[in-house]
Amino acid sequence: MKKVVIIDTSILCVWLRVPGKETCGPDGSRWTYDRVRDKIEEEVACGSTLIMPLATIIETGTI
């Protein structure tokens, strides 16, 4: 069975390097561009399906 990974707004903003939204998460588990990129590449390599809800795309302003 394939793994499904849902990408939320804060992670998408970091991945797209949206100005002012370069990091997300608490101090002990900060998500940076490099960490997001590495995780997404890892999931793709494992055959995971990436899902971006329409609300995430709209909230990010990427339409």
C-alpha cells in the first residue's frame, strides 16, 4: 500500500520560499527549506503520493 503525505499551507510556504514564511514549527522542531526539501524528496523516492488540498494552494497564493 502506498503512503499518502498531505502537504499543509505552512510546509508549502516554506518549500516555495514565500517571503516571510521561510520557516514553520516550534523551536524544538523547526522546518526550514532544506528540511522540507529533503523530506519531500525522501517521500517521493519511497513512492509516496503527495497531496496538496485546494485550500492549501489557495492560502499559499500560488494560483
